[in-house]
Amino acid sequence: MSDADANTPLAASAPRFAAALGALPHCISQSPDGPVIEVELANLHAVLRALRDGAGFELCSFVTCIDHYPTTPRFALHHQLLSLAHNDRVRVRCVLPGESAPTCTDLWPGANYMERECFDMFGVRFGGHPDLRRLLMPDGYDHHPLRKEFPHQGIEPDRLYRQWDRARRASWTDDAR
Amino acid sequence: MTLTKQVFEYVPAPPEGDDPLHGELLTLNMGPQHPATHGVLRIVVTLDGERIVECDPVVGYLHRGKEKSAESLGWHKFFPHTDRLDYVQPLMNNVGYALALEQLAGIEAPPRAQVIRVLLMELSRIMGHLIYLGTQSIDLGAVTIFFYAFKEREKLYEIVDAYTGHRMNNTYVRIGGLYADVDEKVERLIEEFLVEFPKGLDDMDKLLTRNRIWNDRNRDIGVLSRADALAMSLTGPVLRGSGVEWDLRRAQPYCGYESYDFDVPTGASGDCYDRYLVRMEEMRQSCRIVRQALDRLKSTPGDVLVEDRRFVLPPKGLVHTSMEELIFQFKVVTDLRLPKGQSYRGIESSKGELGFFVASDGSSTPLRCHIRAPGLMNIQALPMLAKGRLFSDMVSLIGSMDFVMGEVDR
């Protein structure tokens, strides 16, 4: 099966992870696409740094969140990392007790937009992020659309437009009207 | 395979003299309706004379909430939405999504379907690169190339139209295989394309590669080092342009890519010109793969859809005659339940690593379907590359980073 070749068996990469992570508390499991390292929020940044510097994960494929509402704690943060030298991937999963997490833009500058998107869609705040603005939704939007309680049909989709339109009309003089 | 620039000796233009407007900053909105931004992208550029002090891409104008839609639609009904991500190569997105679901479900498409998928993906790659070539050249003033590229692209549309019945938004890939097999007409059209396309590509190559204006507008612009490319999460032709030999088709093969013979071109200096050379060579390599896949198609008979009633649609002929199959069809479309778990699959799209991260809680709708869009990462690198460059270089950079807003904004 060709797809299986892409997934390094856990046994092959486990010693590398163990050497890189050292005494950092973590738990490794296997998912259909490769190893998943589960860590606590306090160790998240140290684990990511150890994986980048010690295990050769030089590229951060994506950072995203899963909302497990109504379970609490609801948010789980996922960092998908790729090593070109070892040709394998690993996913770091971290359950967030609250709605904030440390940034990893200092490790991978490319995580900037991914964390902005995560903040935009889930409202997870990344401490230390250089420029934590909304990415896809407009500035001034009040909601985080990928949260489970956000309805699929959206909330007041044209509120910002109506606000802008009212201000525009109010500024019109009689001549312009 | 490292590409060499075997062209005339290149002398860069001398730096401009004292600029009287130096020090006076101007903020300019490029887009969201600027033709050179390839869609609804806005770039807020701060200019000092002709120099770019900083730029800030503003994305989201085409945000349609695809990831949110997936959570209400269900696994199977999300297929048509994947077409609308990178809409210049819909079949590639279909395959990427199908592979992620198949990985989670633990099934695999039959050999014939895999060969056809490779065929479709490579034709899609040529489609994507032709869009790059056409738009990049029309932005830089070479209108002829735009028509040449779109003439070639039209032939690909005809192939896809003959196969799927649609020119765009095909939705022909299913979990566990494909909707239908290719017929002789499609094979004949691809054969014709393989004869004609290299000639057309050579014409474009002759018009551009040694062209003085093309060289001036692309060389030493947007130079991206290997370390920067990796740090910025760049993949695909952009990463290969910077000299990193990394291709998911080679490194982490899917659909049997390990058994095809092709080269992975890499650039030397990582400028816009290198990325151009890489894409041109990739189109030639794609033709090689299409030729091999076409030959393999004749020696690989069989079904194009695996038989697994839990996840895969039953054959259409049976659905019309058998009650059970109709029920299975209904269940797969409306109530497909994938095993509980999470899975990520990345494929080599024409823009870079296109990945689908799917999370299932065992119910009939996804817990999460995250799309790793290569175009978003390419846009993210723009401020770094544009800083301190001339404003006219911005157009070269936008074209050379090659993104499609449907995929970036999702």
C-alpha cells in the first residue's frame, strides 16, 4: 500500500523524539497519518522548540484548532510539523485550558498567518504574537465563526455594511442627495 | 536535477540616481480589484518614491466559510466545495480531499483509479502552471504569451470536458476512486495534447527565457534563501526555486507516484526567474508522467471505484435496479460516518503542499475539516520579498508567488 510508505512507523521515529524531548513530559500516540505528541500547555512552546532544534522539524505545515464544544476544556490546538531531512511528519496536540496559547512565530515565522487565522476563527489568543489581527473576517467583526455555537447561516452578515452605509448617508449634504 | 541558466551574460540595470521624492511616504491600496493581484487581494503598500517601504496583504475578500460549511454538509457533500478552492485545477483538490478521507477510513482506490488520478493531477498541474505563465506574462507586458498559454489551456479544458462533462468544477473524484472511467475519446484527446503541447511550450520558452525584458523583470527579484523559504512554510515550486529538492510526489508518494519516472527540477538562486524555470520544467515533467500514465492505463483494467459499502458509493447501474444499493447510495451521501480520529494528508499541488486535516468524532458531519492552503503561505512571504524593492517588482512578485484567492480565502 503506497500510502503507508509515507507514514513513518512510530518505532522508527520514537527514539529521535525521545532524544529531542528529553525530560519534557509528553505522550506519543499513533494516528492514521503518523505520530501525535500530546503535551500540556505549560510545555507546549518548549516541546515545539525541542522538536525544531533537536528532531529536525524545520517546517510548520499548519497551526489550527478544534472546538470540542460542549466538552470543557473546549479548544485543542494542533501544530503539524514536517521534517525534510528525515521525511516525516508529527502533530503536536495541546488541549487549551482557556482561550490563550503561546505563539510559535518565534520558531517558525511562517506560523504568523496561521495563528492569525486561528485567532480570527476561534478567538484563541496567542501570547507574544507580533501582529494578532483578524485574517479572513473584516476588522470590527464581533464573532469567531468556526466556534461550534456560531450558526451555519451566519450572524447579521451585513451589519458592518449597514453601519458604514448609515454613516455615509448621514454625511451627505442636501446637494449630494 | 538543477536547472542552469544558459542565457546571455546578464548585466543588471544601474541603480537610479537621487530621488527628489525621497522620504515622503505614500500609502497605496493595490486591489482588491487590481487586475495584477489575480483576484480579490488587497495589498496596502507604503512607498518612498518608487521604493516599497512595507506592504501588508489583506486577504479574506473571497472568504466563503468553506471549513464551516464542511461541518454542516457532511463528508461526501463537501466534494463540490473542494473544486471551488483552487478553481484553476479542481480535480487536484478533489484528489487531495479524497486521499485524506481514504486515509482516515483506511481504504484505498483501485489501481486503475489511481492511474487515472495521476493522469488528472498532472493535467491539472499543467493547467495551474499555464495560469501562472499566462498571468505573469500579461502582467509584465507580454500579452502574446497570455494567449499562447490560454490556447494550450483550452485543450486541457476540452479533455476535462470530454471526461467529466464540465469545463470547471468537475467533482469527479469520490471516496475510494472516481465517478467514471475514461473512454477512448478522452485518451485520444490526451494523446493529441501530448503531441501538440510540447511544441506550444517550446514556443513560449523561446519567447520568454532569453527575452531581455523578461529577464530584467524577473532576475534577482524576490530572492528567497533556502532557510527563509523553510521558515516561511513555503512549499512547491517556490521552495524548489530556492534550491530545495522537496517534492511530495517523490518524498511521500501517493497514488503510486513512486513508480513513475520523472525529475524534480530545482533552481539555484531562488529569484522569480528560477521559479519560472522550475514551473516550465515541471510542465515538461508532467507531460512525461501523463505519457507513462496513459500507457499504464491500457495495461490496468478493472473498476475505478473500490467496493466498500460503508464509505463508497455503489455503482450507478445497480442503484437504478436494486433497492439495497439505493439505500447504500443514500446512506453514503447523507450519512457517511468515518471512524473516529484525525488525519492529515498533503499532496503536491501546482502551488505547493495542499493538505486536508480532517477530524471525525464518528458522527455524520466532520468535527473539523481544515484546508492547508499553499497560496496563503505564498502571500505571507510577499512583505519579506517586496521590502526595499521597486513598486514595479511587486507585480513580478505577485505573479511569481502564484496563488489563487479561492484557495487562500477558502
